[in-house]
Amino acid sequence: MALIVQKYGGTSVGSVERIQHVADKVLDYRRQGHDVVVVVSAMSGETDRLLGLARDINARPEGRELDVLLSTGEQVTIALLAMALEGRGCPARSYTGAQVHILTDSAHNKARIRDIDGARVRRDLADGRVVVVAGFQGVDEHGNITTLGRGGSDTTAVALAAALKADECQIYTDVDGVYTTDPRVAANARRLERITFEEMLEMASLGSKVLQIRAVEFAGKYNVPLRVLSSFQEGPGTLITFEEDGMEQALISGIAFNQNEAQVTILGVPDQPGVAWRILGPISDANIEVDMIVQNVGADGTTDFTFTVHRNDYDKALAILQGLPEKLHARQISGDPKIVKISLVGVGMRSHAGIASKMFEALAGEGINIRMISTSEIKISVVVDEKYLELGVRALHDAFELESPQQGR
């Protein structure tokens, strides 16, 4: 008998019919002899509806009260799913995050889990019940309801799996696993049977939206095997786990891309100590996150400095720099919000040379100019014009034969 923690997102529980379907899936696992803990999100669209109500009342609602409101979405889902299971003759009990004492810090709307008391859940499992827990929420040391921010239900599921020492944490979503790239861009994208935590973290940070970064980090830290599955079709999904000795490594596991990038360039800044700080200090003070950075020193004693930010922060970043001419002494400040980042990810890069040159050759073959390059041990990222996104992804997918089964694990 295994202990399985399952998480179902808002789309998976988006209607009464879908909640009934989830109940049937949970019951199948019970019939196989497994203990099951289920973590659910609010029904699809419910959190946005609650946010809309809050803003109709107060344009800038206080964080504590907003968390009290938003946490009710999951409370509806857990009760309905528990009712559906009971109606099938399966004993079940629902709990809010506070009731199972998911202890968090006090950062309302973006709290982080500190500890989980699994005693109550274990008692119910020992009594033969399915336990249904509200995702996305917890309680701080003062008894205040907190919410975990975007992707919080994934994090709840992984944290519960770690606390209960579950055999597997299954994340049910609207896709049937992790693909070599987005199938909507490359029609021949292939589902991966397995991928390492390290690769999945890179994919998530680089734009893949299958799993949230915090959930993958948590799973890797506590060695919780993760599996991504579809709520709507049967299949083995994708297992996310540690790299195993003797496991054949794919050269490249996947291609991630991020369309929410913008580029800022400062030309002709004096090449002297502190120039990077004078540029990026005010950007950091404005709570703008910088991604890629390139600095080129010219023969005339000046340097050109280019960096990327989230597209939503582009206008703000540009305005900050244009307001600092006396500090920067720059010849020109410009930018471009129409860029994208394309990244190759794979632990196989560690032991293979020539990945970068092959990547650049494939892009050059399609006439795609590279603006910026960034590398790490298991990834290579390039910035290109937005119009080349789909062409670039498909060219790389073909060049590295990611549709071929022999590239998988």
C-alpha cells in the first residue's frame, strides 16, 4: 500500500461534473489499496471573481482581509469533493489549511510554509478516510489566515507529501505531462517519461508553466517524487525525480521560452568602477528584477550596458534610467519590449561539448540574429526578436531531434 498525495487545479474541479470525475479517480486509487490525500484549488475562475468583489469594495484591500476572502474559494471545493466521495461510499473528511495547521509566515498574499502538523491527517488515514485539504492557504503564528500566492496549491501538495513522507505527489492538470517544448509551438513536441528536479527548475524559471518554481524547489529539497498527470485523459504522465546513477541522460531535455521579456540598453557610459551599480542600483530599489546582463567595453573608454527585465516593468525601468542622466553620463538610453528568450535545458550538457555551436548554427540557418547569450551548467539561453519565437523553437527542436524517442529517458 502506498500513500499518494494528489493535487487537482482549478480547471480539474471547475464544475460539479468535474468534481464528480475527480471523486471517481480518487476512488480508483482507494480500490487499489492506496491511502490518498487530496489537495484542491478553488473552482476555475473563482479566485478572480473574489478578487473582483474585493476591488469593487476597496481598490487597495488590506492584505489580511484579502486572504480571509480568497481562502473561501478552496473551502467550497474541499466540501463538495468530500460530499462526492461520501456519496460513493468512501469515508472522507475536508480541512482548511488552518485546520491541519499549515503554519506559514505572516506575508499576506504570498506567505511561505514553515511547518505542517500531519498528526490529524495521519489519524484520518488510519481510520480509513480520504483526507481533502484546501490548497493555497495556511495560518500564521497569530492565527491569521494566509494565502501562498500564485501556484500555492502545488506547494501545499508537495509540502504535505513531504510532511507525511508520501510515496508520490501527483499534480493533476490540463496537460498530460512535461513536454520537450510547448506543443502549440512545435507540433512534434514529445512528452518526457521523466525529468530531473534540476531540469524542471530551469524549465519553470525559463517560462514553462506546467509547475510552479516553489513547488519544484520544495520537492527537490525534501526528495518528494513528483508526477505530472492529466485530469482528463489516462496515461503515465512525467515523473520528476533526482538524477540516478547509470540513468541515460538526454543531451537536451527540453526547450523553454519566455515572451514576457524586454531589453534596456545604455550606450556610451564611462568605463569605470561602479558603473553597473549606478545603472542597476535604482532598478533594484524600484523592486524590478533583472534577468540577463551584457556589458561591452569599447576602445574609447566607454562601455555599453544591456539587460533584460519583465515586460511589465519595461516602461518603469526606462523612465528610471532616463531620469538619471547626470549620474550615468550616457550617450543614449534605449530599449525594446518586443524580444523573447529561448532556452535549451538538459543535464546532458555537462558531459557534451558543442551544444552552443549547434544551437547557434540552427538559428543562423533560419536567419535569426542573437541579441544576448547566457549560459549555465545545464542551460543555454538566447534573446531574439519576438517575431522569431516560433521559428526559433521549431528549428532547435528539429536540430536536437527532440521528437525522437532515443532522446528521451
